[in-house]
Amino acid sequence: MGRAVARRYDAAVPEPSAGLPGLPGLPDLPWGSLSHRQVLAELAVQGWVPCGVGDWAVALRSPEGSLVVRVCPFDPAYWAFVDLCRQCAGNRWLPRIELAADLEGGGSVVFLEFVAPVDHPVVKQLAEQWRTRQSDPEFQEVSRAAQRIDAEYRTSTPWWGRCDLDDAHIFRAADRLVLLDAYCMAGADLYHAILEDVTEVHRWIPRERMRYALDIPYIARENSTAEILALRTAWARAAGWPPRPCLEEPSWMIPQTSSQLSASSHDRGNVLALTMRPGGATLLALLGATIHGKPGVVSAADCHS
């Protein structure tokens, strides 16, 4: 099991917290022994409030509002973004990550500074920052590092998607713009492969590293009951046991299949936008995740390594 460690590093805005143990607002839990379901329950008990559901993860905001946590059952593009934040620690174009940890079964949990969406095109007071980004040395640093990481993961991560640094991935932290979710997987292809031959998928991604792959919110939100059953049946076939009835689990956790995992899953990547929409749907923009075999924990302590 990995060890959670964090330390301060220079950032463009003051940090309300950094350092474990005793870090205000940041729970100290045995992350590596907890599933994403257990983490969601633990955080809710401690007063973290659900504020968004995206394609791959669920987001909760800290009681005092300064932090947000992304809890994910399985997201094969996440660690690439963490690597980017580590390699460019303190760069004003990237959010501050307080802690990132592996969860039991291949999930992940990320605590980072609270970020908010910007209107597109980028709002007036921040438009100049975005317009002149290509001449900004800090943006150039991020761009170069992002492309290096993309090349590395492309050769080592099955069903890798791509890297995007366009304005769809721009959000606001304090008085600066930040890039989020720069990487994505070919999600539709991956879940189609699960339907076709999950045993073959597990030759590339071990089952224990994607134990909760059927829990991702996108397929729970978008697919039919028949598709749920098809995906669950395919998953169960590899394990040699019959699938459980869908009614055994809460509806918000029921996994569904990928026939509707269209290009939108691939195109949108991992973006979860923090936006109040008609009807009260609130989405939170956070990071991505990847199955790049990063055991244990990556945190602010690693940002100078």
C-alpha cells in the first residue's frame, strides 16, 4: 500500500493547506485499502458535499469550500495529468494538487484547489491571458511537458486517446486560468473491447487494476438496461460467475454498456465542468486518470522529484 505524503511547493496563489498529517480539510484515510465507494461514504460523513458527476468520476467540495476531491472508480487517463502537474510544479497554468492516491481495485482519489468554469469564449478579464498564451514561457513549459508525457503514455497505455490543450480544457482558479484534463482515453474502444472479450482486455490491464470499471458514471448515465446487462454479463464471463441482478446496487452506481459510448466520451475526454445548469445539474471540472501502473500515492511531496 502506498503512503500518503504531502509538502508545500510554490504556487501562483496562496495555499490554504499543504502537508500531512494534520492538514486542515484533508482526510487522512488508508486510501490504498478503500474502494471508491468507501471513499465517497467516508467523505460524505466528514461533511464533503457532492457537487458534480462527470464521465469518469464523482466530485465533492470540502466543507469550507477551498478544496475539491475527485473520486474515480476507474479512469485510464488520470495519472498522465498528475505527471504533468508534477513535472511543472508551481506553473500557474496548472492546478495545485494537494494529494493524489490509488484506491483499491484501480480507482483514484485526487484533492486539489477549487476551480470554476469560464464562459467560452474565455471571459473578458481572462481573455488576454489566453490570447497571449503561446508567447508565455510558462505555457510553453506546460505544452512541451504535455507532449512528452503523451508520447510516453501512448507507447505504454492500452486504449490511449490523446492530449488536448485547447480552450475546452481551460478553467479558473483564483485570478488565473488553469488547464485541466489534458489527456483522454479511447473510452468507446475500451468498453467495446470489454463487451467483445474481457479476458483479452485483462491481458493488457489486469483485472485488479480495473475492478470497478463498470462503475464509471458515464455509462451509468447514458446506457439502457439491456446494455447494462450485456456489459455485466461480459464482465462476469471472465470471472466464471453469473452476473448479479442490477437491482442489487443503487441506481447511481449501476454500470452500463458501451454501445452509447460514442465519440463524445472520447472527444470530451475527462472534462467535468463546474456549471450550474437548468434543472440543478452541477458538474465539477477536475483531473483525468490513467492506468499507468502508478502504485501508491502521488502528492505535493512528489512535485519537486
